[in-house]
Amino acid sequence: MRRAQPLPPADRKAALAGAGELFLDTVGNVSLDEYERQVAEASGVALVVVRAASRSIARSAIEAEEIVGQARPAGAIDDWRGIPEAGAVWTRRGEVLVVQAPGNHPATHTVWLEALALGYRVAVRPSSRDPFTPYRLVSALRACGFPEDQVTFLPTDHAVARDLVDAADLALVYGGSEVAAMYRGRADVSVQGPGRSKILLAGGRWADHVDTVVSSVAGFGGTACVNTSAVLVEGDAATFAHELARRLGELPVARPSDEAAVLPAFSLERAHALEAYVRGKLDGGRMIPGDRLVAPLPGGGAALRPAVILLDRCDAPQLSIELPFPCVWVAPWSPADGIGPLRDSLTVTAITDDEVLLSSLAEDGTIGNLHIGDRPTHEMRPGLPHEGHLAEFLMRSKTVIRDLVPH
């Protein structure tokens, strides 16, 4: 793959667009509906979430060139031949990108398509929880013009995963705090996660914003890094927590392949372990209403009902906990607390009119994205950075100065 030359830009664009359209059709004799139900049953991600992810993957493939173009520095161009005498060229930092894919949400596979658009050769190691999505996507890309040495599906066990990272030029790795610690300090590895997205309800008037919080916590089934895991409330945090728990408690419990499903499903053992973990982290916090979280499903496995835990202070360590189901920690906040409790977050939704506070949030280097007003933390748009633009990691600007050849 490193020796292979990238496809010409026009061919890459056409192949990506074709793959996006094919992804929503039949790939390898597997229809879109059959694929989506496979993913829901195998990963536990609700069918409605998988369906939305399919459309997101297709759109990202079709628009990949435009998406990476939005990340390119305004003063740089793609091809040195366009430099009149001196200028900046946007160039790859390497040739091969390895992706250690997650299984929590199919739409995570939208990101590495940008690397193909930039001329990288991409090797994807799937998660055992969802091998179907990358297999389908790689198959569609191959069918639409990317040769085998351009994009590869490489299932391995965990013992080999680190070897793939070490063998590649660059790597995109998903995981929590342990994974981040493993690769900390490596300039050739970009770690995606953990998210720790938060909402600030300032001003004491939270009643008009409960819908936004419910969506932020439970959208995508609560499985994504952009789902809200902590809410800071100015005013009556306890009353807010009870109302939030009531609203989240209305979500149906169903098998992930059921049309009504929203909540993620796990093996019964994993579900009980997650509930035990939450209860073990209460440490003075109060779960509302305190019922059992594990809901066994017909045919095996269990869904996890949403958990709302009320804390007594906004510097509680539980505010950094992020779990793969709708689990949210609620704490009181006052302007005197400042932005400290909101730092180290992927996304912060700030519902406040305080422009000084908003400026502090916008300028803080530990906050990835800022949503102002009633914008759910999971709201994303093509072309806008997620954890920064991936292209910021994959590319660099290079000076080119040359003699002009007279004609």
C-alpha cells in the first residue's frame, strides 16, 4: 500500500461518490435493509440510529472532496504546478493510514473517507462489535474504482492492533482514557475520544430547554462521544434532574432491530457490569429514580435504561465519566464556578446570554466544539470539524519556490 500511487484526484472523487451511492443499494448481494439489521443485532445499536448512520456515510463519501477542501489553509493549493513563483502546497504527511475502528456507532466510518479523498491509502481494522459497516464500505469503494492496494479491510485480534499502528505512517485510533494514555505523545497517532460532552444551563430558566437536553443525552441512543454525559444547572438542579429522569424514562425498551428501539443493547453480563459500575461511582450522588437499569430483552441480552445521577457540586469527579448508554450526571453551577467544570470536553452546549462566559468557552483550548443556545451536543454538519479537522492531522503546508521558465 505504501508503494502504490494514489489515484488521480478526479478518479478519487468519482470513486468516492459512486461508493456513497452504492452503499445505500446492494453491496455483495446484501441489501441495505439486511445490512442495517445485521449491525443493529450484532452491535446493539438501535435500528433507527443505524439507518441515520447509513445516510451519513453515503453523504460523507459523496461530499468527501468538498469536506477536506474546507480544512485546507486558505493560502495553500493542492498541486505545486499551480504555484506561479512562490507559495504553499498542501501535502500529505505520509502515505498509509491505519484506522482502529470502533463499534459504538456506524457513522464513525465517515471520518476516514477524508483520508482517501486526500490520496492516502487506508487500512481499516474493524471492531468485533461491528465488522459489517467497514466491510460494506470497503467493498463499495473497491467496486467503484479503488484498487486493493488503496483501501483494505484487515480484521485482527487485539494483539496485532498495535503492530498495525506501528507499521503505518499515521494511525487513527478510537478509545477511552486507557487508549489515549497508550498513545499519548505520539505525533503519528490521532486518538478519537473520549468525548465528555456537557451542557450548561445558566440563568436559572431551564424549563424551556429540557427537549435539547433529552436529545443531547439520548440521541444516537446515547452511544456517541458527542452525547451529553454531564449537565450543569444554575438554580434548582434537583428539580431539573427529576424532570430529565422522567422524560428519559419514557424511552421504550425494545430489541435493537425493533422499529421502536432507541436504547442500546448489550449482553446480559455486560449490562449488569455497566449498572454495577454506575452504582459504584455514586459516592454521595443520587440516582433518580433509582430503579434497576438493566432491562432483559426477549431472545437474550438487555437494554440499559437511562441513568440520571444528581451530584451536590460541580467539581465532582463523576462529571468526567462517559458510558456507552444514556447516563448523565447533573450538578449545580453558579457563575462563580466559571468554565472550570466545563473544560476537557469534546462539545459544550452553553445556554446563556453571558458573552464574557461564551468568549471564555470559545477560547479555551480543552473544549473541542462550542454550541450556543438550543443546539444539541450531537449536532454535526459535513465540513465542520469534529475533534478538529482530520486533515489537520493528515496534511501539512509546504513552501514551494521556483524559477519561472520563459515560454
